[in-house]
Amino acid sequence: MKTSMVLLVACFLFHAQPLHAQAELTDALGRKVVLRTAAQRIVSLSPAATEILFAVGAGGQVAGRTGYCNYPASALSVPVVGGFSGATVSVERIAALTPDLALVSADMHQRLVPLLEGLGIMVFALEPRNFEEVYAVIEVVGRLTGHEQNAARVVRDMKAKLALIEKRTRGTKAPAVFWELYDSPLMTSGGATFVNEAITRAGGRNIFANERGRWITVSFEQVLLLDPEWIFMGSDHGVDITTRPLWRTVSAVKNNRIAVIDADTIYRYGPRLADAVAAIARILHP
């Protein structure tokens, strides 16, 4: 089952069930998970999931996190069970925390699912691919933790922020944008990423939006041919494009239109995605 359909099924089940009633939920791996009661001790193996947990009011229920779960600041006091990749996660540390729920990445942690379930821990995999699926995941987390109303409020707030941005940029020219993910090899965002959707929602146009992949490798010649008006990158990239001699012929470099967006807000599927869109919109449409 495709992720979008899985999350739609999950959302339907949430709204069809009374508050705190037993529910069968379908996660991003297509697994059926029976929720009998709200989880009280949660291990989050995803920085995005950790942000969502705290955003919906379940921060006090978080018993473990990864070393990359650095937002909000109150999350830093939670015990660390490893890094983000499955190979760095300590199942022993997780077991010692006696959680009743583990939130994992469908892409990164598949091998951990049977191990955690073998310890009697309920596992729910998350991996939204677009903003609509992010809304569904936030509602999922609200349901799993007993914070449905707070989760609905978080979703409403995100949608309200994005609606204001759309209203402000409607009818304006969409500047052409190149998003540099990595420089060697040169990589960018295709059409199936949060980055592409964020650029569009901010009133811009990703020059590689028609590429069907997520993170794709491109050439300088392709960038030069499409001649972006703006170049964006995440704050984790840390390169100076102006030092590349050939790039000085690109309009964005020639006009000093190079911008950096906080990496955690744009690459994580949490409530701060709306803030990333707002940051991009302020640059493209001052």
C-alpha cells in the first residue's frame, strides 16, 4: 500500500474511533497496529517525530530519543538510545527504558521492528512524503499518545500559516530556484520532496521540479541552462558558491541571490515546515 493511502486509512480510523477507544492503525510500512490505550512511555528514533511529540503535548511521555533529537530544548534532557541510523541504535538501551511505544522511520529502521516487537514494545513506523501526509502523521502521533485535540490544533496552525503565505504570494511571479543539497556530486531536490513543496508554497519554482526522483544528481551545465534566479541550501551545507569561477555566470550568483535556510526546519517532517516555507517566502517575496 502506498504511503499516502496508508496515512489516509490511518486518519479515517482516527476520526471514526471515539476518544481513547481501541483502534487498528496502519503505519507507513503497511503494518496493522492495535492501539488499546494511549502510550505513556515513548522512544522516538526520529528527530521529526520527537518534535511532533513535544508539539502535541506528549513531551513528558518521551522516555528515549536519538542524539539528533535536539528540538525543543527540553528534549535534550531525555536519555539517548543512539544515532538516527538503525545501525547506531542500541536495542538494549531502549529495552532498559521499558517503553510501551517506539516511533521509527520506515526508511531507516525496518530491521529494528521485529527486534523491538520481540521485546513486547509496540512499534509504529512513520515516513510522510508531502505536507498532507505530515498533517496525517501529526494526527497519528496525537492519537497514539492521547493528545488528539492538541494534534488537531498543531495541524490547524500549520495550515493557517501556509494559507497566509499563499494569500500574500498569490498572483506574483514565481522566481526560479535551485536548491543545492550537496556539491560533490552536485545534488538537488526533485519533485517528490518537502523542499520542492516548500519552494512552491513559498511562491517559487524549483527548476528541477519535473524530475521524478527525490534527491537527484545534476550537472553544472543543467543548472546554467535553467539559470535560476535564486540558489538556496540548508544550513548544514556550508559551502561558498561564489568561489566557483564558472558559477559567476549563473543569474543567482551574479546578483548575489544565495540564501540559507535552517536545515532542521526544512528537512524534518514536523510543524516547523511551515516556518521554513515562511522563511523562503520572505526571501523570494520581500
